[in-house]
Amino acid sequence: MNSSKKLIYIANLRLPTEKAYGIQIAKTCEAFSNLGINLTVVAPYRISKVKGDFFDYYSIKRNFKFKKLFSPDFYLPGKLNIIAFGLKNFISAIILSIYAIARKPDIIYSRDELPLFLLSFFRNNLVFEAHRFSNSRKFFYRRFKNKNFKVVVITKHLKDDFIKFGFKPENILVAPDGVDLAEFDVDMPKEEARVKTGLPPDRKIVMYTGHLFEWKGAHTLLEAARLIFNDRFLISKNILFVFVGGTEYDVEKFRKKAEGLDDVLILGHKPHKDIPLFLKAADVLVLPNSTKEEISRSYTSPLKLFEYMASGRPIMASALPSIIEILNDKNSVLVKPDDLDDLTGGIEKLLNNNLLGEELAKKAREDVENYTWTKRAEKVLRFI
């Protein structure tokens, strides 16, 4: 794709948001624009607790346009709110699609099926970035297949699913998520990072960052903490488990679940710009994804995975197909998902062997050079 081309990125979503998709969209668009693409992100108006400027919130360059179009945002009581969500999502998809048609861009790019479906009746220059494969959305996929859409997917398993559905392999690009290396290249010792984050200097810190959804495995890590603190390991006397992230609702539930555990610190949501310091302050970073849901097994390309790798700290992760596309036993300690004994054993292994942790962290930092937002954007632009 010629770098002088005009691209409209449709985000039929709430932006800015505390959820990871907002970071992914912001970083993707910044990288496209760094490569010379004339880009506009267009999103609907949504009521949100997250305030502030889109560019400031994600600490990105103002090298593209961000437009928020008015679209009605309303709620209904109880289960009726499902109807409200679907209706306002449909209305905003129409509004965003009309905007895109009127601007006549060279490429319209989105990770949202509905606006692309609507646009497919008027335009052929459409690119779909898929972050899941859902049987409930086969209606959209059938249309995309028949129109020969270019599809960008974030895991190999996702590509396989779309090929099985009938998409041509040459129309599908696997492009895992990425990281801004400069943002996570924190040039300070762990001790200084502890001072800046307010974390204790004399504890072994096992850290998890991100949302507290069941499939992400934070609850399993909490149960592992409970086992460790029941004196299963002598080393447990000096461990502090730190959880960073989550919505207000999920954090409140998680704190209730952690009652009675004095050596667990649940900090809640932190601005993304502060995450590099927290990662630098840890002794072990944990990615404990569960195998119980397909999104975790096959469809996730976690931002925190690449951020962990960029931080230079040792990583322990669940050995799931989606994770081992990136991690291996040379750059991390891999454990059985949802297995408390393996999880606690992995923690003990890294905390008891500093040399091993340093070797794994060094290799992870080298490997993540292949997963920057810039390299991802270059790959996508060559494809489309």
C-alpha cells in the first residue's frame, strides 16, 4: 500500500477506554501514521467514566485525526439493556459507515463486523482485523468471504478457523499484537522502580497486570497465592502478590475473594503510562491464562505478553496454543493452565533461581524486537 494513501479506521466502540482494545487501536493507528498513512480514526459518542483527550490518554503522537461522531447513547433497565446495546450499536454503525463513504478513503479498516458488513454493499476497499472467530457472527463472515475481504488475524489458530470457513489463505495475514519498546525500556534498577511505585523494597514481588476476567487466569493466580501462604513453601514468608488493573466492579469482587490474604496487594486500574514502572518493580511477571475458554486457548494475543517481554523481567505463563506462538522454554517458564501445583511450582522455580530468571528475561527482550507496533504496521500495510 502506498504510504500517501488515505485510511479511515472505524472503531464502533467506546474510546478512550480502560480496556486493552483501546491501547491496541491507538498504537496501531500511531504506527500506521508514522509510516506516512493519512489516517482518521472515527468512533461514536459514548457516555464514559474515562475522561480526557484520546491522544493524551494513550500517550501517543498527534499524527492522525480522531473524530467522535454524535450517536445516541442510552440504557434500559435490567435485561432490556441488551436490546439497548444492540440498537445503539446498529445506529452508530450506520453513522460511522456514512461518514466513511462520504470521505472516499482508499482503505476502510476496522475490527468491528457490523460497519464493514454495511459498507460491503457500497465499497470494496475494506479490511477486517479479526480478534476472534464466533459462530454467532458467521452471517458477517459469509459476506466477507464472498466479497474477498482482506483479513488480518492475531493468531495462527484464527487463520485456520477462517480458512476452514472458506476464506482464501492468501487473503489472511497473521499479525500478533505488539509493543512500543521505547515506552517499556525503563532505564532504572528494580529498587528505584519500587520507590516510584510505592511497592516494598524488601519483598519478592509476583505481579499480574491486566483485567481480572476469569479466562485471563487472575483468579487462578490468587488461589495459587492462597496455597503458597498456607505454608506450602518456606519462601512464602517474603512473597507479595501484586495485581494491577481491572474495572471498578471487577476489582471490588476480586478484593472480596482475596479477603484474609495479607500478602496480596490489589491496586486496581492504573494509567497505561505507569505500567512500565510497575513491571520493572516485579521479580516475576505472570500470564496465567485459563484453558477453559476458546478465546484464551486460541484467539488472544495479550498486550501484556509483549509488555512483559519488553520489561526485561522473568515471565511465567500458561502453555496455551495462543501463548506458545510467542513464548517458549527459552524465554519463559511455561506451566500447565489452571493447574495450581504447576503454577506454584513455576513461581518457586523463578524466585529460587535468579540466574535462570535473568537468562529467560534477556531472551524474551531479544525476541520481542520482532513484535513492535511499527513492524506490525509495516507487515499489515504490505498486505493490504
